[in-house]
Amino acid sequence: MRVQHGHGLADVITVRCARCGGKVFRYDKAGKGRLLHCWRSRIVKDYSVRAAAEVRCECGNLIGTDEGKWVKMKPHSFVCTGAISRG
Ligand SMILES: [Zn+2]
């Protein structure tokens, strides 16, 4: 059993394409829970391919939509690895 509380470190995760496994973002995710959108100011490294508001992987898979302050993530199009567990 693991209890987590009071950790002050940022958790930088890697957001990967669910189709090809390629990197899309390195993202500073504060807190737990599912990733529904990525704040642009917290994107540490951006590997995505942009076409207007569309955010895609190199393989062409649509990952999300750029809505200005954040990228609204498309469910099931990506996976997160790194500091948080899968799911
Ligand atoms: Zn891909």
C-alpha cells in the first residue's frame, strides 16, 4: 500500500501517441488524476505536429485541439508514461 501526500515535486510525464508510441509532449503535470488538457505553459517539450488548432503526432494521429491556453486532449488517442501510472 502506497500513501502519497505532501509531495512538492513536479511530476514531468511523457505523453505518447497511442497509435505509434511516439512522443508528443513532455508535460509538467501537477497533481493526480486523468489528463484532460495540457496547459501550454506547462509543456516542457513539444514534439507534436501542428496544423492550425490540430495537435497531431508525427504519424498523423490526432492527439488534441489547441484551444489557446491549453491543448484539449482527445481521449484514447494518447498514453501517459513517467511519473504517473497508466490509466
Ligand atoms: Zn503516432
